[in-house]
Amino acid sequence: MKFFRSYWWTHWIPALDPQVWILAVGRLLSQMGTGFTLYFLQIFFVNQVGLTATSVGVAIGSASISGVVGRVLSGSMTDSWWWGRRRTLLLSLSISAIAAGLIAIANSFWMLVLGNVVMGLGVGLYWPSTEAIIADLSAGRQRQEAFTITRFADSAGLGLGVILGGSWIALTQAYRALFIIDAVSFVIFFWVVYFTITETSHPHTRGRHGWQGWILASRDRRLRTYIVANILITTYLAQIHSTMPLYFKNFAQQGVGLSEMVITGLFSWHLGASVASQLPIARYLRRWGYPQGLMVSVGLWGIGFLSIGMIGIVGRGALIWAIVGLGILALATVAYMPIASALVADLAPTTVRGVYLSINSLCWAVGYFIGPTLGGIALDQRQPWINFYWLGLALSVSVAFVILRHLQQLLVISHQNVP
């Protein structure tokens, strides 16, 4: 029995720097707040405030515009001698808390846009800095495990947030309170970082790189190839968070739609599947190279979107198809997340790691601008065009396969050229 417990701990729970675990706890708390709002924002502003699906999709997508600015700034700030990882992360959490407050009081399209633009800036500053901290505190095979643990915390927090948020909506219909709770979660995360996280970058790797880091990254052919594939995958991710909730609410079950409680149950299932499969899938895919792991993810995205499209094509069994589709998309997501961050961290020279991770995060900004906008336009159409939208997404994974295959060849060549 003692041997079994020891084996379980060493086999499944990686030995990581304590700050990685602390950051994971902070991310879990913050993502709980995000889960309170993530799947209900579009439903609230379309069905209760009265905005169109297209306008809400554009408002959500506007966060990606400021997110680009935030990510560019964060890349340079994270690598700079004065700001560093920790200060940049603290600034991002402060801005995100303000943004959540603005969304909580929004009553018009332009107020919603303002809240999302501010949120985009905060999120843009957040991801390169927090990912750089994880990369600094880990190396080699341990790095992918560190990213797996933090992504596990993200998924668990989102799952708890969706369950609690959906229950709150079912009981009170008080949507705006969820956005206030989201703001509070950012404040709590701020103090966790302030009191427990130290600067992780080494003094000799920080300096006044300016635009030199961006120029160096732009010359990396491997990174440029990965960027194209990453934008496609993050566009897929955006469909889960922005398009599917409204699709289930207004178009599933032959146009009648599903209730908020059923939608909450569906996304709780999706996030629960993500949490349960995170560590096993990460361990399974570790035997392959990064591009092969991403190919597995892309294949699952295609199958998942095809399952969602069957809701409208078959015309019956909407709930079953939704359960199957979201379960497959959960596997696609957890296969993608740790590999993406670890791949870019491994490609990056230590002196410009923040810039490389900023570029990785910029792909999310682009994907989350394209995704909600396309989804909003699609949902403002009539059938059968909405069904064709999901089928088109499923077919588009063939493009991602070709790009990832090319990336694999580039990585093989670069390894052969290393003396």
C-alpha cells in the first residue's frame, strides 16, 4: 500500500517549484470568476439587454484589438529590466478588475465595447507574463507538466465558476452580479501574486531589448509557421466560449432552444471532462513531438464541430449530440493547451522569452477576434446556413494539418543543424 501511494504521487503529481503551485491556485480562483460570466455574457446582452448577436459578437471581439496592444506591451515589459514578469502581471490583474466592473454596469453597445476593450488590455498583459513565470520555473519535460498543472487549474476554476454561475442564474436571474464577482476574483488574484510570487527572471537575461526581440522572433521560420496554425486553433476555441452558448439557447431542439440550466449542465460536462482528462492526455501525448500532439488536437476539433453540426442536420437528439460534441472538444482543448505554451517556450531564446510568449498570446487575440465575429454573423443567418457554419469549421482542420506537418519538418531540420 505504501508503495502504491508513493508510485501514484511520483507518477501523476509532478515535483514543481512551489511558486508554480501558488500561481496555479491563484489562476483557479481567477478563472472561477471568469467562469461566472464566460458562457452567460452573450445570452444576457442578447436576450435581456436587447443587442443583436452580431453586435455582441463584435463587442466581445473588440477585446482582441486592445489585447493586441496589451500583448505587444507585455512581451517587452516582461523581458525589461524594470518591469519584469511580476510587475507586469500585477498591472494586468488591476486593469482586468476595472474592466469587469465596467461590463457589470454596461447597458449599451458602446459601454459593452468599452468594458471589453479594457478587459482585452488586461488579458493581453496577463498571458505573456504569467506564462513566462511558468517557463522560468521549469525546464525540459517538467515544463510541459508545469503548463499542464496551471491549465488544469484554469479548467477546474472555469468548471466551478460555470456550475456556481449557472445555479445563481437559475435561482435569481441576476446576471450583473456575476460580473461583479468576476471583478472580485481579479482583486483576490492580485493579492495572491503580490504576497507570494517573486520576480522569476534572472538579471542577466533582462535588459533594454526594445524592438530587437521582436525582430529576432520575426526571423524564426518555425515560429512564423506555428503562428498560422495557432490562430486557426484559437479561432476554434472561441466558438466554445462565444458562439455555442447562444446557439444552444436559440437554435437547438428545432429552434426552441435549451434552458439556462441545461446549458449550464452541458458546459459543466465540458469543463469536467477537461479537468478529468488533462493529466492523462498530457502524459499520453508526451511520447510524441509537439506537432504530432497538435495534430491529434486538430483532428478532435474537426470531429467535435461535426458533432455540433449534427444538431441541426439531424433535427433530433440535440442534447445527445451536444454532449458528444462538447466531450470531444474538451479532449481537443486539453491536448492543445500545454503543448502550445511549452512549444513556444522551448523555441524562445531565454533573453526574449517574453516576446515569444507574447506572440503566442497574440494568436489568441486574433483568434478571439475572428471567432466571435464569425460566430455572431453566422447566428444572425437562417438555416441551413447556421448548420453549414459548423461543417465549414470541421472541414477547415485539413488546413491546420498541412501547416502542422510543415512545422514538424522545420523542427527536424533545426534539430539536425544543432551542433
